[in-house]
Amino acid sequence: MTKTYTVKNLDCAHCGTKIEQELNRIEGIDSAVLFFAARKLKISGEINSGTLEILNAAARKIESDVEFLPEDEDNIGGEEESLKGDIITLIIGAIIYASAIVCSRLNLEIASTVLYIISYLVLGREIIINTFKNIKSGSIFDENLLMTIATVGAMILGDYSEAVGVVLFFSIGELFEHYAVRQSRNAITAAATLKVDEADILRGEDYVRLNADEIRVGDLIRVKAGERIAADGIVESGSTRVDTSAITGEPTPASLTVGSRAVSGCINLGSVITVRAEAEAKDSTIAGIANAVENAAASKPNIDRFITRFARIYTPIVLAAALAVAIIPSILTGNPSKWIYTALTFLVISCPCAIVLSVPLAYFSGIGAASRLGILFKGGQSLEALAKIKAVAFDKTGTVTNGTFEVTEVMPFGEKNENILLSLCAACEEASGHPVAVSIMKYCRERNITFTKAENVSELAGRGISCTIGTDHVLCGNERLMHENGVTVPDNRPVAGSVVYVARNGCSEGRIVVSDTIRKRSAAAVAELKKMGIHTSMLTGDKAENADITRKSVGIDEAVGGLMPDEKLNEVRKIRSRYGAVMFVGDGINDGPVLAGADVGAAMHNGSELAHEAADVIFMNSELDSAVRAKKIADKTLRIAAENIVFALLFKLLVIVLGLLGFASMWFAVFADSGVAMLLIFNSIRILNTKQFK
């Protein structure tokens, strides 16, 4: 069994990793994943009514204020109050610290010492309390211990002003860090705010304003101008334009008329419409997006797991190194105060929070940016895998193409008239329910083509239709039907689509081509992928001739047609062996095996539920340029995560060396810790600027 909880009062990323480790030791818990940036805890194992209290008890061993709540309970208000309290404490401590400095300048040594100690206790109270709590619980090695040892040591050496100043600077850095993280959380999880709380629902003969959770399948919902659609459904009355950017990432409004599908979360920009609900609010698209973003945040990529393991051994090593710096040079040089101070500086700079927080925040930002563009990753591992792909394989129908048949060519032979050709074909196809016939009839109706009703209609399986129109014998079908009846076909060159020939009294009248039209942005997306050095392939069950024509039209490197589902998977394996990791993009039920078997499976939103289940990422706007955007986001995310790790380690190493050489004070060390953490956080949330991916 798996359950998700909301995390309250957790402001330290490193503490989050230790809590996660503690929870994984609990008997009956198979897996515990705590994602600091998302404030979520995902538990798998034996879960019952007493599990929550067991989890909270384990967390309090590490951080006494941390609390896990049921997923639907909000904790934003409590965290805002905590932030205000931290600000007030900081201001009071800073005033006392300033007073101590004034007294020191006036040579009031006793008063200044007392004020320094008071300000230290005000500003560093939480640090000291957490240190002793951790020692008591057996969880010794963390940044609280490092900061306590460093500042208390400085005070013992007589550097009261520097000790308090370090705590003040550290507290300011922590405050800005917590604020930045909370702001980024709000930006990243903005999808959750799109949920509609209330809606006008028809009850009896009147519309009543009710909680959106009361919407049931079949209910009629009234959506006024400026309101968000509360649940997925079909427009029953009215017409309007809607802002779909929250769902698809597309800025251009879409038109809705009677019979159109209305998607929850979209904003009505025009007149009032009524929508017949096809899903409850909790099962609608916008709820699915919010859940997908949060669930993705709780799925850690491999690099995040590495950083967690790294932090576990990092602090003990730092303490041992600091102890060596304090003792060995002191014995050799006879100047213990200098080397003890250097060791204390070493402790301050070595806090691991910057790395522990910035790497997962980069991934969370990447997932959040993708969701704004209508790209839903199912986890950090999917995003990480996408950054490593070297080839992309596409399904054809419904992926590269629209998946709907349209008349793309009307060609009369000889001096024949185009309308006469369409009239003859419409008379034949009127009684047929074949998709090709339906598309031809739609084309004729749009052009007001009139025709005489056919008689003696005979539908010939796999070939076409034979009928009588007036005194004429008319054939309408494929080339095989024409040959069987001795009709010469003047033009039989291959085309992308189904060719319908029309003959009257043994003479060819012309041909009509019905094709699955190519999506408008497919060619540009393929070109962009090729610029990025990605090999492109198309794998389809359609016949090889159609596949090759579509390949040439779009610019895809290679195409293989006539494939069964298992054969598509075999082709993906061949591509992987030649080029490397492969992403497959598809939409149908038959794409399930290959979506699951590819290194990254991507499904179009308008595809089947099976495709959605098997995929690692879903493209809400069902256009191929989503694959380009997803790749760019994945590349940027991995690059920023790597930047954060390298910059943090190199900068800390630089300050450690400067400290050993006597050039770095404890003030500089605090900047190298809290300041670097802030820089890395802001570097991570740069990904949220989605303009760079369009």
C-alpha cells in the first residue's frame, strides 16, 4: 500500500534527508521518500491507522517541530506564521547585537559582553536547542552541530562580536533561503491552485452555487465569462473562446461550440456556456495535472539519491578534518588559537545544505516548468533519462499526423469536371460507414455538392462500391476494383493516403485521395530535434509506401512501415543498439508495449488510457514540438544540477584553502555557506522561466 503525506515545519533540506533515512528504518515501511521542495512524504508498506503517529515520532527524533499531515490538509498558513516569528526574532536579536557593538565602542566591556551573550542566545537559540536534541536522539552530525561548535568556540576565544555576527548572518541567510524555497514551491505547484472550488450546477430547474466536489457525471454546469471550467465535459449550449494555456501551455485561445469537448481548468473568455460533465472534479484533467506534478516531485532521480548518500558521510568527514586542522598544526607551530579559529571556520564553510537542497530543487523546477508548457513528467527519473536520449522514434497516425481522414486531392481525368467527380463519388459513398466514405461525404457537404441517389448499391469488401446512377453503372473504389472490371487507371502514382478511383460505364472519371493530414508543427519539431543531434525514426503499422511519403514530408531520418506492436519494440531495440537511448512518442493502445520498453515513453494526451499508463511523460497539447521542449527542459535541468554541485564544492574548497592560509574569516565562511545556498537556489529556479523553451 502507498500513501502520501504533507510535511509541515521542515525548513532544512539536510534534515529532510536524515528524516527519510530514519523513516526507512521503521519496521513495516518498505520505502519512504521525502521530497523537501514539494513538502511531500511518500510511504509504501504496511500502513494502518497508527502509521502516522509512528512516522511523526520518528521524525521528531531529528526535528522536533516537523509533522506529517494527511495529504489533503494544508500547512501554508502555519508556515507563514513561523516565517513571521523568525523575522521578529531576527530583528530583536539584531537590535541587541547593535547595542552590544555600541557598548563595546564606549568601552563598556561588561555591558557589551552581556549583550553579546543575550543576542547570541536570541539568534542562536534554535541552533543550540536542535544541537542538544540531536545529540540526545543520537543524530549528532549536522549543520546545527557545526555552527554551534564554531560559534561557541569563537566566544571561548574571546571573539564575541564575530560569533554573534556569524549567527546573525547565518540566520539572515536561512531566512532568505526559506523564503526563496517557499516562493519557488508556490510557483512550481501553481497547477494545484487551478482547481475550481465552486460551480453553478443545475439542480432541478435552477442553477445552484455548490462545491465543485459535488459535481457528478451527467450534471449540467454553467460557466460564466471569466470563470474556470470546473470539470471535463461536452458543451451543451452556447459558444465561446477559452484560455487553455494552463493545460496545454499554448497562448492562443481555443473556440468552443455545441458538441466541443471542454477541459477543466480552462478560462471562459466569452459568453456563458453550459457543459455536461463527463467526469467528477477530482477525476478531471486539472486535478490530474496537479497530482502528476506532485507525484513527479516525490520521484527522486539518481543524482538526488547520490547527493543524499553523499551528505550521510560528508559531515563526519568534515568534523574529523576540522579536528585534525585544530590539533596537528597547533602542535607543530605552537599557535593553537589561530588553528582552532581556522578549524571553526572550516566547520562553518562545510555545511552541506546548499548541495542537498539545490539539486532536487533544480529537478522540481524542471518538472514545474514542463507542467506550465503542458508537459507532464511522471518523475525526476523520467526527466533525467530524457536528457540522455540520442534518438526519438515516432508512431505515425495520431502522433506525426492528426489521426483524422480528410480529402487532400480531387483529380478529374481528362476534361472531366471536379464537381461531377465528387457528385458521382458522393452518390456511391452515401450509404457506406467506412471512415474514407465518411470523410468524402463531409467534404462534399462542405462544398454543397448535389448528387442523384444511387440504386443497386453493392459494397465489395476490401475493394469499394458498385452501383447504378440513373442509366449509368458506376464504380467507386481502389485500383484492384478497377482492374477487376477492366477499367484503365491513367494515374496510379503512389500517394500518402487512401486512393478512391471513380469509373462510369467502364471509363475512368478521376480519383480522390483521402489522407491522414500531418500535424502543422511536426516538420518544425523534427528539424529542431535533428539540430540537437537527435536521430529521428518513424515506426508505424501503416503500409510502407505511406510511411515513406510521410517521412519525406516531415523530414524524418528513417521510417519502417507494416509493423505489429511487438515489432515496433524490436525496432526500438535496433535503434538503441545503433544510436543509444531512445524516446518513443505514440498515442494508441497498440503503442503500450513500445512506450513501456523505450528508455523514455511519451504519450499524446488525445491518445488511449493504456498509452498514458505506459508512458513516462504526457504531452497535453498533442503536438510534436512538446518533445523538443521536453528535451530542452531535461537538458537544462541536468546542466543546472551539475553546475550547482560543481560550484558549491569548488567554492567551499576555495574558502577552505583560504582559511588554511589565514585569508578567510568566519564571516566569509558564513557567506560561502548561506550565500552560496542562495545563489544555487536562484540558479535552480531559473528553469521556471518557460520563455527559454518556446
